[in-house]
Amino acid sequence: MTDVSSAQGFASYEALYHHAPCGLLSLRAGGEIEDVNATFLQWTGYTRDAVVGRPFVSLLDPGSQLFYETRHTPVLHLKGEVREVALSIVTAGGGRLPALVNSTVDPSRPDHVLTAVFDSTARQEYEHDLIVARRAAEASEVRVRVLQSASSAFGIAMSEDAVGEALVSNARDAFSAAHVAVFGLDAERLLYLIAGSNPLEKLVNRTPRTASSVALSTEQTIIVSLAEEEEFPEIVAALRENRLEVVTVTPLLEDGDAMGILVCFYSRARVFDKVYTDLQAALARQAAQALVRIKLQKVLEQFALHDS
């Protein structure tokens, strides 16, 4: 009866070992794999013969190998255990398995190390989603703050110049631009500088006119980088001469009517996502509304002075 119970207990232990909800490995002092359970083999796609006798570190990607050898192993020898070390295991198919690794010196065999490997794919995806959500929240907070600041400045602006200065100040702070310029459109639909600075003035007539015409006709932000030499050769040449990398041109629109353009110059390459272009468009729209208000006020003043 005792033999039967012992056999059942051993079988239960074998099942627990091989089908544990984590990978289990026994390593020799030199780091070679002596034993491995079925879970680890299933996750990584290796056969038992392919990993037994092989150094565990050889299963890691280059970055994890460096961390394993410089941090994991020294701490293990010093403290006798290491917990929740993030490593990336290269699978048999060449993929990557993100893992958390716990290791401890075998108390019954001090020259062996017991290692448990936990699949952290879900945790990594959760952390990624959390970071994305946090960045989205931060971007939304920045957007609200920028628009509130701009709205206050535009609300008290009593002249076209004041609106331009407010737009330049808010755009420079919001987008960390090296230079910002605001241009209006005169009666002949020609651009004139309202506020800010245009570093391309001496090299390009007034402003990047081709980019501005595209922005006004499409009613969208136009981004010109050094890679756009074929489409905007004059602007790209001017950017290079002024040690600039990118210029963005955003139309100032109110109910489909163009009031001018907002131009931002950057000395370093940037990635412009939808958050950026949406915020620029929102700022430009607020400025255009303020410009319309000021023009209407001037018309009313004329009526007050000259109406019979």
C-alpha cells in the first residue's frame, strides 16, 4: 500500500513539475540546463534534447544576455536568489518571449540553480496600453491647457498684431518651435507678416509660398522636411542654409474663409502625429475667429464714425 501511495505521489509531483503554470529549469553551476519542464518547452517551441546541456543564457536575446551576465548572476551569487528579472527569451522559431525570471540556489545542491520562468506577454501588453493611455491623457491635458491659454489671450486682443503675437507665443510654447511666424492675407490675397520671425525671408519670397498655397487650397497643415526636396526644392534649400530640419504651414480658417497662415520652423527632425496637427489646427482656428472679430469691430467703428 505504501509503495502504491509513493508511486501516486511521485506521479502527482511529475505532473505538477511538467505542467506547472510556469517554466521550470534546473541549472548547473556553470549555467547549463540540466532539466526542464514541459511548460517551458511548449512556450519556447524547443525539444528537450535541444536545450538540455545548453547554457540558459544562450536562449536569451543580446540585451538580455548582457543583463543576465552583469546583473542576474552576480546578485544570485551574492544573495542566493533573484526575483522578477525581466528577460527576453528567443524561441525556437526566432520569436521573442518576454519573461520574468526567479532564480534561487538549490538548498539541497548548492552547485545547482532552480529557475522559474513566467510568461509576461500579457503584462507587457498591459503596460504598453497603460503607457499609451497615460500619454493620451497627458496630450489631452496639454491640449486643454494650450487652448485655454490661447483663448484667454485672443479674447483680450484688440488688434491684429495682438492676435498674431498671442498665436506666436502659444505656438512656440506648445510645439517647442525654433521660430514661429503668423501671416495675414491682404485684399489681393498676398501674404504679409503679422507677428513672429521668418528665418527664410531672405531666401524665399516672404514665406514658403508653394507650401502656403497648398495649405490654403487643401485647408490642411503642410509639413515640409529635408526629404521633400523634389516637391519643394526652394524651401528645402532655404532650410538647409538656415540649419533647419522641418517647417509646418497651417491655414487660419474661419467658416472656410482663409485669414492667413501659421508657420512653425524646427531645428531638429520631428514626428508630427495627429495630436500635433489637430492642436495646430485648433490654435489656428481660434486665432482666425479672433481676427474675424477684430475686422468686424473695425467695420462697426467705421459705421459709427461715417454712417449718416
